[in-house]
Amino acid sequence: MTKEIRFADWSMREEITSLWQSCFAERREAVDLFFAYHFHPTDTLVLKVDGRIVAMVHMLPGEILTEAGRLQAHYIYAAATDKALRGQGLMGELMARSAAEGTARGDHYAFLLPADTGLYDFYAKHGFDKFFKTAFCEISRRELERAGCAPDRVAPTVDVTPRALKETRDSFVAVSPGSAVWSEQAIDFAVRVTKLYGGQLVTACSNGRVAYALCSPVHAGQCEVLEFGASPHDEAALCAAVLDSVPAEHFRFRLPAHRTLLGRTGQPVDFGMIKPLTPPAARSLQFVACSTPYLGLTLD
């Protein structure tokens, strides 16, 4: 058996797509969207066994907010191993190689969101620590209306660009040191994937500011708001826009752990891990000990 780890190239598209769909049950359109908007060969490592791709990891560019400013990092996305070859250490080899390649290109951190809670232990063995927090706040339509968010008070909606979404997002993560900062491209990709699966981007303009909510499809009367981008001054206007646009009776908001929503607090849970790739990067994380770093836009 011969093994090889290397960066991907465009000729591998069909083989990568096949592995992706077999591991994640994704629609072909979603994988095609990734190749159209987010794939770059030097961001994707594949592991071949006897010439066949059996494992992969994508290292999407991102940044981590530190006391020294925004530091270059990569987000581990769609890490997958052929089901027939799991448990043989292949993903561990890819994790080690991706860390080495990330360090070589100037990344200070690797970060990720495990696909399920059982994988936190797996990634811990490869140098990742629990780090990011998300608060989940559940509110019914009736409760939102009673709080003054009735649809008849909806703020004007706006057509927004990825740049405008990024500006709004950057403003609310700035108060949470250690948080992930995403590019316009990454934000645009998250919106497109959500829409592909039947979700929507709800926007509102309040006091001259853009606010947004990225909403999952409605299932059994419930909608998960995957990211809620509004200042405390704009949250009522955005909630009204959500009620006006989304036919759900119950809403589950994902929020930065320090945030409240209409005076309510959510339940903070672990929601992502990080691995410093250099000693200075590790020291930079010490200053966030009392913070609640936020990940968001994880495309889960």
C-alpha cells in the first residue's frame, strides 16, 4: 500500500466530489458551489492510497482577532475519510500535514467546528482545544411580537453586498477577542449555501445601519437563525423583519455568548476548537481567558 499527501488540483474535482458526497450526504449543487466560490488547490490537501483519494481536508483562509490585531489562520472544513478506511490514522496524518503547511504559509492558528460532540476528543488528540462559545436562545413568534417585533413594524429591507455584511459582522465580533473574522468571499459563500438548501438572508436597515439574519429552512414550524448580525439598538427591527419573512412559529437564535436578545440570555455551549501553530500564537490566546470568542458562519 502506497500513501501520498499532496495539494489538490482541478483534475481531482470529480474524485473530491465523490468522497465529499459519500461522507456528508451533500447535494451535488452544494459541492459545485464550493468549487465555484471557495475552492483553491493550495487550500485543499488530499491523501491518496494506491493512487486513489481516500481522505481530504480543506484549509479555508480566515483570521483570528487578537490583541495584536487580526492574525492569519485557516478553518478546517469538510475533513473526510473514506468510510472503509476510517480508524487507520489517515485523518491524523492530514491534520499534522495541514498544520505544517499552514505554518509554512504564515498561518498562526487552525480552527474548526467538530461535526458532532464525539469528535471533540478526536481533535483534542491532535492539538485542538475547546475555545469558541455560542449561546442558543429560543423564542416563539408570539413572544417576539409581545416584545415589540410585530411584522407591521418591520424596518425597510435592503439589498446588501457581501462587503456590507462583513462590515456589520466585523463590528459585532470586535467586542469578543479571539473571534473568527471572515472574508467577504466566505460570507457570500455561507449565504449562497444557506439559500441553496432553502434558507434565506433577511436584512433590514435601521438608523442607517445594515442588520442581517441568516436563517435556515423552516422544519416543523421551527427556524434556526444561523447568524444574527445586529447591534442591540437594531435587534428589534431585525426580529420584525425575520417575523415578516420567515413562516415559523419558533426561532432558535445562535448568538455570541456575551450577547442577549431582547433582554434574554441564551445557554452558552462549546462551539468550536482552535490550535495555535506557533508559540507567539499560543501566548496571544492567553488574553482571551475572560472573553467568549465567537465562531459563526461554520456552514454546518
